[in-house]
Amino acid sequence: MNILSIIAAAAENNALGKDNDLLWHLPDDFKRFKSLTSGHKIIMGRKTFESFPKPLPNRTHIIITRDKNYKVKHEDCIVVHSLEEALNLVKGDPLSFIIGGGEIYKLGLEFANQIELTRVHGTFEGDTFFPEFDNDKWQLTKEEYHPKDKRHKYDFTYLTYTKNQ
């Protein structure tokens, strides 16, 4: 089975970011993101891509933009102009990820069959939000709580959801 996974870190009020930046710094969540997505194709919007200092190593970036003239000169980056186009590029892959932002998550929810959500325990002011999803369509299959510590300012929980067939 091919898995299309949405991966995100969202606050309790679903805030994802503000001014094209993250609202928190959680090193263990970055590590998890890296280990889960390395070696796979990652689908994202242009703004998410532009929030990185450079393309993430060992991943193929599929960047969705409406701008027909948008170009990225990097061998690990492919520019497309719709989610459907992006999904066609991952069709045969055993595992690929949608990594944001808010608009792409919203569009991707109906196509995804897994959600890897890091729930950051706090409420934040954001301008980008993770979409609400129907709990009847998704089953929580794994939950792992991390208390805050000297490297992590907030408690957070890794939640894995699988879409009901």
C-alpha cells in the first residue's frame, strides 16, 4: 500500500506558524521530521519551501505554486502548479509526505491516508493553521507524550492517525 502522510506540528488551537516561520523550537520534533521524511518525496507550497535556508538534504522537494514562471535551480526540487500534479509524481512511491503549509494541508487531507501530527501543548498566535479533520474518518493509532525540558520549552505529543478504510 502506498502511504501519503501529512506531517505537521500544530498548537492546540491548530496554529502552525506566523510570518512564514515556526512558533516554537523543538529539536526532538525536528529530528523526528528528518528521520521520517529522509529518502522520500516531500510535497509543499512555495512559501513553505522559501522558509527553508536551503533544500533539505536527502529528499525530493515537490513545490506547488500558481506562478507559472517560478523556477528553482536545484536537482532535488521539482516545481508543479497543482496538488494533482504533485500527487502524480508520488503515485508509485511506498511513502511520501505533505509538509505544508496550511493551504496544502487542507487540499491534501482528502488524499492522505496518514497524519503524523506533533501536537504542541499551548495556544499560539499564528497566521497559518492546520485544518480541522473529521475524527470519524481518522483513527489514532499511536501516541507518544514528551514533557518540556531544558531543550524544549513546551510539552508536545506525537500523534499518528490512519484514515479509516
